[in-house]
Amino acid sequence: MKKLNVLLLTAATAWMLQGCGGNSQKDSKAVADSANMAKDSATVDTSTTKAASPAMTVSADDAKFATMAANGGMTEVELSKLAETKATNAQIKTFAAMMVKDHTMAGNQLMSLAKSKNITLPAGIDNDSQKKVSDLNGKSGADFDKAYVNAMLDDHKKAVDAFEDASKNLKDPDLKGFVDKTLPTIKMHLNLIQKIHDQMK
């Protein structure tokens, strides 16, 4: 059984490194999800009392939420770092600086929590988020401001929905505690970016 788990983990890792659909760049969130799936299915070899891969202490669904939240937070930071330097609107620059600060803090808390639960988090943003950052970086002036505000508005609406859903459905009490602590901040971000968006019309 131990050899089988190692074999499955190796095969899954090799597959993830090859990427999907011929894409040569591995998707960090998919790699993290794959690693967590392997840890979720890890079984203990009773002859040695060691797992082929140390098991997570949370459910697969809880781990999947953690990787999604980590990716989302890192994406907000990357987009907002661009806005700190490229935005022309002072309100947007102030909002972007708050985003970098708040999401970095939340990301560090999630990273610490994930480590204690043996959850693998993405090493960087996923391919979709990288494209979003690249597309935003290609804009300037009023076009940049509008695109950043629209991205923040859309992302925060999705984040509030995801965190509210997680608050009801997560099984791990510590992860749920992180969600309940972070949700008011995300809602505050949504209210602020909605006001900025409405003023720009």
C-alpha cells in the first residue's frame, strides 16, 4: 500500500508538471490541489506506522477552499501592486495600498494555518490570474483605472460569496475561524470599490 501511494503521488506530480493541453507552464494552484488530493488519500502502512505522504488534518473540500482563497488573495496583491504605481486616480492608489496590506496579512495567516493542517498552498498565482495581471499591465491611464476597478469589483463579489458559503460549509473549525475573521474585511473592500466604481461613471 505504501509503494502504491508513492507511485500514485509520483504519477500525479509528473502529470501536473507536464501541464494540461500542452501548456508548458505549470499551474501552481492545480499543483497544490493535486498535492492535497494525494495527502487526502494517504493511508497509513501499519507495518511501519508511517504514511506514504503525511495526511492533511482537514477534508479535501476544506483544502480546496484554502488553495482557492490563497490564489485569490495573491492575485489581489499582484493586481494592486500594479495599481499603486500605474493608477492615475488618487482614491484608487489609496485603495490599492490597503489591498496589498490587508491581503498580505490575510495570506500570511492562511499560510500559517495551512502549515499546521498540512495543506499545500499554491507557490504563486495560477495561470488565469497571471493572464489577468498581464492584461492589466498592458493598460494605462483612464483605461487602467477602469479595468482595475472593474476587476476588484468582480473579484470581491465572488470572494464574498465564496467566503459566506465557506463559513456555512467548512468542517475545520480553525479554517472556519479564519473565514469568519476575514469576511468583514472583504465586505468592507467590496463597499469601498463599489463607491469608487459608482463615482467613476
